[in-house]
Amino acid sequence: MKTQKSSAAFREAQKYIPGGVNSPVRAFKAVGRDPLFIDRALGSRIYDIDGNEFIDYVCSWGPCILGHASEPVIEAVKKACEKGLSFGAPTELETELAGMITEAVPAIEQVRLVSSGTEAVMSAIRAARGYTGRNKIVKFRGNYHGHSDGLLVKAGSGLMTESVPDSAGVPEGYAACTLTAEYNSRDSVERLFEAEKEDIAAVIVEPVAANMGVVLPEEGFLAFLRDITEKNGALLIFDEVITGFRLCYGGACDYFRIKPDMVTLGKIVGGGMPLAAYGGAREIMEVLAPNGEVYQAGTLSGNPIAVTAGIQTLKELKAHPEIYSRIDQNAETLAGAFRKKGLQVNRAGSLLSAFFTDRPVRDYASALTCDTKKYAKYFSGMLEAGIYVAPSQFEAMFVSAAHTQEDIQRTVEAIAGN
Ligand code: HOZ
């Protein structure tokens, strides 16, 4: 496989961009190679600037559930572009998307549109603090909720990949307001509530963790969180930036039949454009300015192009519910191929991870038992076989509606050979 052009582009990028990338995991550091520089993508395929073609299971880290450059989305976006790129003023499109979100996720009675998952979570936590009048939040080790200060504590995703779970540059005071519990450990959550119950504003959780690889909540764990938060006057926030509209149209709330107080969304809700959302019970969302005293704003919030991409993506998913059973089945076929190799596999719907360890992965500690060198070798082998998977053991594999049976079959063969 030729990669000279990508390597040259990487050297050039490093002159002007820290580490040559605008988001760390993309640098391929964990897999010991230069990153691929992408030219274009269509359907299930992504093409780099050296002319290599890959079956893509990164799918822009989740948004491209319909595949890349899905025609109805591109057509709608083109039309929207002709009307202007940004107004910084309300549009009816925003109300339409907000209506679709509240219909899909009944826990969301009112919703604010923002531009990234980081922004959605940061703002949801501010609203939770404003609503409860409390300062502390509980997060789980290995869950990742974007890069706002208070959430870069024992975080997954790029921080786990780089082995720096707590970022530098976060004032101690901020980090002190973030309490950490172990995913799937009721005891660890109970202990925090025993010690700090008056101060805990919210528990935030990825209902299916997807940033330490995919880790499923054990039977009853989410219901336990619902219960303990309710009993202690704290809010339960589901971070559904990855699971929203992916596990099923109603996301994890519907999949697990739990009603949290607040939900954050990103990725799919923007159809591949920079858009995210946070919402919850009307009473909670009423704390936001201009009605209430919790401030949050953004010139590009509810941007018409991103909103159009989101509306069109959700319309396609709603009109074709069979997409979900198809991508789930395809993910199960891939999971079977990994199991045959003796790897540990976790899957929820079309989200999956194969772990290079012999221990079941149920939390951060067990995820860390993975042999990341073996993962790097597998990654390179897959790339050579024309398959693009995440350049880190601690990210998810995403199956899209554009993956064909031939794609899945080719991938199964590549898994067997790597
Ligand atoms: N934090 C993202 C994955 N969970 C990576 C984003 C990116 O590099 O685009």
C-alpha cells in the first residue's frame, strides 16, 4: 500500500498544526504509523490522497450511520447552502429538528441545539448545577464526555489511548468537583452518595460506554443509577452523543427503557455536520437564559446547514427502520468473526469492539488489560487488507447502512487473517 502522499501531508501539517492533527486520536500514534490523509468518502468507502480505498468502520466516529455522502442528505444540504450558511437568528428548521428529537426521546421535553458533543455535555452539566443548586458531578472512569475542563478526569477515548486520563491545564478546583466511580460498580456509586449526597448535582453516564472500547452496562446498572439519583435529589444525565439514534431511533433511553432527567446528543443528530443537542424535562430546561439564569449561547448554534443535515438523516432513519436490524445483524457477523479468533467482543446494536485480552471487559480496569501492541498489528493488517478501523483499541467499530454483504464478507475474511 502506498502512503507517501499521506506521510508528506502529515509532515507539512505538523509545521502549522500541533501534532499535525485537529484531534489527537487521528494522529495514529497508538498504532505507530503516519495517519492517512483523506481525500473523499462515499457510501461504505473512504479514499486517501494516495488513492487507496478502504471499507470504513470509523464512519467519522459515528455520525455516518447512513454511510458517507448519503444522497438525500447531500441534496438537502446543497439546497440549504444556496439560502445562506449562517444567520445567527432563529429558523423554522430548528423547531422542526427540536420537534423530531423530542418525539424520538420522550425524556427530552425541551432541547437546545449546539455545535459539538463537548458543548452539549458542558452545557447540560451547567443546567443541572443551576437547577439543583449543587456543584459536584459523578462520572465513570473510562467514560468520555468531551474535553471541557471538569470532564477531563479519568476520561476515556484519546486520553486513554495516550495514557493520560487526567489532562494538564485543568485547575484543581474544577477537577475536585468531579467525583469518579467505576462503570458497572454499584458500590462505588453508593460510596460517593454516602459521602457527598448533599453536593451531587448529577450523575453522567454513557449508557453504553464507547470510549474505552464498547462496554455494556450490566443488567440493572442503569436502573440502579436512575434509582439512586432520584432518591438523592440528583439528576441522571445520559450522554448519548454516540448511542443516540444508533442503538435504535430512540437511542439508549428506548433500548434500555430508562428515563433519565437529561440527555445529550451529537454525531448522528447532525448527520455528519457540527451539531449536537442537550435536553430534558421542561422544568430543568427552563433554567436556561433567556428564561432563567443559566447562560449558554452560540453564534453557530442551530446553524441551518447542520440542522438540515440532521433533519434529513433522522427522516431517513425514521422512514427506514429496517436499517437498524440490518446493521445490527452485520455487526453480529463481525462480532462472530472476532470471537472465532478468541478475542473478547462487546456489542450493542451496530456498535462493537474486539478486545485483545482474555478477560471479559466490563470496566476501565479490564479494558486496560488489552495488549495494545497486538491491536496495532491487527490495525495495520486490516489497513493492508483495505479495511479502515479505529486507530486505537479504546474506540468503537461502527457499522453503517451502506455496508454491503460483500463488505461484511471481505471484512470477516480480513479479521480471520489478522
Ligand atoms: N474523541 C473522538 C473519538 N471518541 C475522536 C474524534 C476525532 O478524532 O475525530
